[in-house]
Amino acid sequence: MSDTPNPNPTRHHASPHLGLVAVIFTVLFLAGLYPVTVFGGLPYFPGPWETADVISNFFRAKPGAVLACAFFHFGAAIALGIFTASIVSRLQFLGVRAAGAFIALFGGLATALNMMAEASILSVMARPGIVEDSGLVYALYHLQIAFGGVGFSVPLGLLFGGVSIPAAFMRLLPKWVVGLGLLLFGIGELSSLNIISPPALFLIPLTRFPGFIWLIAAGFLIPSTTGARAKPAVVHAT
């Protein structure tokens, strides 16, 4: 009896656990929303349709909540950057050689960098000497909305699409994850209409919040190993 060497040994991709990183990103992002939304009490974070006085009054009233939001969202951006680099590395490890992996890399890193810019602007807006200047706060507010609005949803859609398309061809993810990713890719790109059409604002949260589900699902379900352990071949001597 002799054993035939396994020509395709199982290999494991060395990376952070993608599912856990996606969960950390989601928790940090939602933690940042807590102090500036209904859970943190009145006044709430103002929408872009509010007047300059309403916006500046919010930042004067809740500088601590704004700084907490900025802190958690900055951390979430780091987690998203780690997730993006890791999942693109995973795609290449699994044999993806298409441009989709690099589109995903661009989209995820652009989202993370825009989140860092948004958080940095928020932290500046809550500082003494700035928060008292209503005109300056109003300008900075709309700048951070640009980074955290279409600057978030459009490149994030590229991450979804860049992963989902090669994953569909290579059957790396369940069909429902691929389908959700492609749907969010389309919504994310359409959200760019908000630049010229304010009513398209709803497309941004429609990309953002279901996107948390996709990130977590993709992180837990994408394979981390390649190859297969072949059963030893048994040769009977005569």
C-alpha cells in the first residue's frame, strides 16, 4: 500500500477575520450615530435642508456629541480600510485576476478616506472659536455632508460591485449575497444624483444601511481556503 501525494493541498489565507472586521466597522459607525440622533436627545443632527441658524445652533448645543461621533466614525473608517485591503487580497488568493478586485480596492479605500475627512471636519466644527461662527459652520457642514454623503455611498457601491461580480463568476459567495451586492452597487452609483438633485438624498442611506448587512455576510461567507485535501489513493500489491 502506498499514498499518492496530494497535488492540491489546502491553503489558508492569512488575514484578519473579515466577518469580525465588518462587525467592528458596523458597530463603530452606529456608535457614532447614537449621540447625535434621537437616542442622544434633542436637538438631532440637522439635515442639509435646514437653515444656517438651525445647523449652527446644533453644533453649539452639542459639541461633545459631535466629537464622539467624529471619534467613532474615524475608527470605523480604519476598520473599513482594513476590510477592503483584506477582502481584495482574499479575492486574489482565491484566483481572481479580473479588474473587479482593483475596482473594489479603489471603492473601499476611497470610502474610508472620505469617512476620515468627514470625521476630521466634524471634529473641527465642534471646537471653540469655530462653532460660534455660523457662516463658517454652515460651510463646513455642507463640506462634511459631501464627504459623508455621496462621498460615502458612491465609492462604497464600487466596493460592493467590484467584489460581487467576480464572486458571481467564481461562485465564491451565495447568490443572495451577490444579488444584494449588485443591487447596492446600482443604488450607490445612482446616489451621485444627489449632487444635482436634493430629492435623491434617500439613495445614500439606502446604500449605507443595507450595506452593513452585505459587508458582514460577505466577510463571514467568502472562502478563506483554497485547494482540497485529496483522499489517499490505495494501491493493492499483487
